[in-house]
Amino acid sequence: MTPDRKLRVLVAKPGLDGHDRGARVIAYGLRDAGFEVIYTGLRQSPEQIAREAIQEDVDAVGLSILSGAHMSLTGRVLDLLREQGAEDIPVLVGGLIPDQDREALCELGVAGVFTAGTPISEVADFIQSHAGA
Amino acid sequence: MARSTDELRRAEQRWRDEVVEPRVERFKIPASPVRFYTPDSVEDFDFLEKVGFPGQYPFTAGNHPFEAWRAHAEAGARLGAGGEYGMSSSGRYSGYGTAEDYRDYLLKIQALGSRSGPNVAFDLVTQCGYDSDSPNVVGEVGRVGVAVDSIRDFRTIYEPFTGDLAIDKVASNFTINAPCCVILAMLAVVAEERGAALDRIRGTPQNDILKEFIARGTQIFPPRPSMRLFRDTLVFCRSHFPAMNVNSIGGYHIREAGATRAQDLAFSMANGIAYLQEGVDAGLDVDDFAARFTFNSFGGSMQVYHEIAFQRAARRMWARILKERFSATNPRAMIIRQPITAHIGCTSTTLQRPLNNVARSVVGGMAAAMCGGMPSAYPPFDEPLGLGHSRESLQLSIDATRIMIYEAGMSDVADPWAGSYFMESLTDEIEAEAQEEIGRIEDMGGAVAAIENAYMPRSVARSAYERQRRIEQLEDFVVGVNCFNGERELDLSLERTADEFYDPEHLRTAEERQLVKLAELKRERSERSVSGALGALEIQAKDPDANVMPALIECVKSEATVQEMCDVMRGVFGEAEPIKL
């Protein structure tokens, strides 16, 4: 991490899913690991998430989805970032992601998929190596 | 003759000096890794005050001398091919796709012998008070439950329920919270259409909105108007649906979201107190309405002893709250009526080497048996895989339960730990910890205030983070996750042979099919009666002393949609704010 500027991460809960344990734990963990973390709170639309990512000039976006709606929600966030010329912001997905959807998410343009049991340090290292790369 | 406490303490000190210490030194560890409890651990223990007999105040030893399912357990086994014997009378929690998909699923399980009413999982769209054509719900329709936009969908769900399984002969369950009033209105309308008397309708709506703010996240309105809607459903149920339960209070979701045991217990009790107070303030008799409260379940963990103590403490606390604080006299109003007791909690299952979850769930089942519940090996091992429970995993789960009941005889003794120095001391400890936390919430003004200031939701999130930290620092161990996860460990898999109960292809097309139906509804219904009914709802919602239920019933009959009704109430009550870090 560059010493003069903390990396900024947007942790977001898109869609209607209310399971935010993972999102909040990641948010706290990244904050303790020295990141500047913005947590959106529940039920954010892909439009709100893309807008906040751009306005806050974040270095990475983490989406947490456990409702099974990950394919469509993630796709829309990626499209919106692309449309606004912000495709360089790496998007990470966490939550309940069945194995067969991992690859499909990566094909959509997701930088990394992290499911239950991942140590926060692994997520932190991943963001550091991908942000602003 | 009993020896004196002094004599005991001297003996214990001698044991520590002469037996424990040398062994600790021999193994070169800082302290003994195990504890031992003596009569000194439960000073002034009064058995009748603290424990009592199963089925009597304070219900520490159990709600009943034996549970209903236990009465005929042996007879059930002798019957052999007993279908779903051993499961609770409420059907399996289910719901997916459109109402038609769910109806077909229900018909299929009826053909396999199911005799229970619908136990409905609604999709998030319905739970959050939107319609399937709302722009912000794309991809979520029919996803985690069945999509219900209007009375038409609700009617379809009940199509399989005729004859012996008619709407007034089975018990229905609805996992619905913020729009519970809307779903109850739909139930009243369908019952009426079927010619069923409302006083014969049995069932349980979840109707526990406070825990949604703390953990589950499907709140729509701010906390106070949400409580007003709870009051309206409570009053309506007591006057129109006397055989229905009012709610199903959950600590489960709170713990799953990360709460500690003490937080789970304290927050559930604080929420329960708030619901009881609503009833009392509405002029209802606590002995009557509290007997219609149920609990969904509390949270669980792998710490088997602690979970047994937790259940004992919970029963005692709730009984005391009812008796001492609300002056209840009806014992039925004092018990925690819940289908599940101790369990490991879904968050104890691991994605890594998932078949290990069978062993984990059996630990939870044993804890359940030892605290007065059915020893259900829950959840099925494939819970964390996110694909729904397979029939194979359900079979393993049900058989494990049967083995605990029939082979191990785990359910042949009520409260087997009663009087144990260790268990009584642990029960007291958990109760005291929760009591302290309840005191903190009371000082803030109760559960609603502790949600408005975000105290409860933030405490849960902090605890979740602390647990994660402990796992990462190897202070807590999870087999196959942070230890014993080397390359030589075998990752077992199971051969899948049984058909799915439902067709995954349906899920893919559900949203599209639901949108067609919704458009059709909007074309066919009378816009005039819809707007008339919604206007009347707005007037009732604005009057804090009015009950919204009669107006909602008229809205349902006019074929107004879930979102249309909720939007009227959003306009009057406002919307809940998202809780930040």
C-alpha cells in the first residue's frame, strides 16, 4: 500500500438480500487492515452502487450476495461501471456462490470470488495487488 | 450428613495443590485446560426455585413432562413406512418460483405422503413489499421463495389443500414479517372464499419485525410504525383468528448474524417484552394472547454444553418475565413454544469438506435431546453449498435424528443435566449475562429504542467480526477451515441418486412467467375498486388508533398488489433507513 494514501474500498449489499454478516465482517476487517472502507447498508441498487463507487473514487468494490441473485446483480454493476468509464475499478464478489457460477462471474469481469471461510487477510492482499494495477 | 462448605473448599484447595498443579507442571502448560465443578459452584442452589419439575414453573426442566412427538414415538417406528414421521407437524419450509411452481411442488410432496399445511418461504421481493415488476427487483423474483404479488398467487398456493387437507384442517406457516398484515389479509380472504370459518384456521406467521432490523434485513417501515402494524395483526388475530399463533420470535437470525449467546438471549427477550407490551397497551389479556406467541428458535453453536444451558436459561427467563413483569397466571402463556431447541446453527456448517456437517449436526441433535427438544440433526450437510437441501442430505439428517431417538435413547430422560453442578452453574451464568444486557437495553428505552440508535444491530456485527478474528488468530478452531486442512485430508463426496423435489429449470423462467401474470392482473382488474380500496387503507393507516386489517382485506379483494398496499403505508409511515457501520 502506498504510504501517502489509504486504499478506499466500497463494500456493498446489492438487491434485497438482508444477510449482511459477511459484508460487515469484511468491512471491519479491511478497516482494521488499514483500508478506508465505505459500507452502503442494505438494499442498494446497482445504480446506487456504481454511482457511489465513482463519486467516492474507490480503488475496489466488494459485492456481497447470498440470495442467489448474484449473476444479474453483478452483471449490472459491471455494466454500469463500464458505461461510465470506470471499468478499471476491480469488483470482488462474496457470499453464497455455487461453484458453477464462479467461472461465469469471472467471465463477466469480476476480479475475484470469495466465499465462506476465506481469511480477511486474503481479501486484503487481493485488493492490494489488484487496485490501481 | 452433608459436609460443610469450608471442608469442601479445603479439600478442593488440597486437590489443586497436590494433584492438578504437578500435572500442569509436568506438561509444561500455563494452566489446566479442563475445569471441574463442585457443589461450591452453585452456592445456595434451590432446586424448586431454579429448576422445578418438567412442565412446571419456571420450566427450566422443560415445557412438558414429555413432548407430544415423544408420546407415540415407538408406535410411529413400528408403523414402519411412516412417510415423514419424526418431522414436526408444520410442513417443510419451502417455496420457490411462481405460485404455480410451488403448487406443483406441494402436489408432488402430497403424493409422497405429506399431510401438512404449506410452510411458505416468500421471495425477497414479497418479503420487502415490492411487486415482481418493480425495477429494483430484477433477478430476485421467485428466487429464495415463492413470488406473491396478489391474491391470485396466494389462492394458487392453496389449490392443493382440499378435503382432509382443507385450509381449515391443516396448519399454515408464513415466513413473513414487514408485510405480515398483507399476508394475513390474504389468508382471511382465501379462507372466506373456501367457506372456512376464520376461527378454525390454524397457523403461524413469523411476524417478528424487530429481529429484521437487528439481523435479517427485510424491514420496510421504521421501527415504531412497524410495531403499530404488529399490534394490528395481534388484535386482529385474537378477534378473528383465535386458533392462529400470533408470531414466531427468533433469536436464531440474530445469532446467525453474529451475536454472542448472551446477545441472542437478551435481544430475543427484549424483543419479546416489546411485543408483550404492545398487547397489554392495546388492552388485551396477557394470559390469553401470550399463550399464542411462539418462538421460531434461538441461535445455536457447536458448544454443546453452553447451548443446553442456554435453552434452560431461556425457558426460565421467559417464564419469569411473564409471571413477574406481566403478572401472567396462565402457565401456557409462560412457556417458550418453539419447534426447535438447541442446534448448531447454520453458520457452524462449513463449505470445506461439507460431509463433516453431518457429524456437526448430530452434536446439535444431542444437545437438543439434552435440553428438552427433538434431537434433530439440523441442518442437512449441504446447507452451506447454497443449492437447497438435496433429498440425500435430508435422508441423512432424518436418519441421524431417528438413530438418536430410537437407538441411543437420547429422549428418554427429561432435563438429564438437572442438578449438575456444572450445568446449573452454566445456566445461571448465561442468565446473568443476558440479564445484564437486557438491563442495558431497558436503560435505552427498550428494544425499539435500541434499534433506532442502532445499538443492537451494531453489537451483533461487532460480535461477528470478533468471531472471525478468533478464527483467523486460531483462538477458535474450525476443522477443515483453519486447522486440519492439509493436502492429505480427503474431501469426500456423496453419490447423488434421488430426483430433486423441484425442477431447477422452473427457477430460471419464474421471473418471466410471473411478469406475464402480473401484467394480466393489472389489465383485468377494476382500477376503480383498487384505488378506492387503497384510498380507504391510507385513511386507516393515518389514524394511529385504527386497525389496518379490515382495509387491507378490502384491498386484497380488489386485487391490489402487495407493493400497492405497502406503497400506501410507505407514504404514511415512511421507510426504514439503512444501518451503516
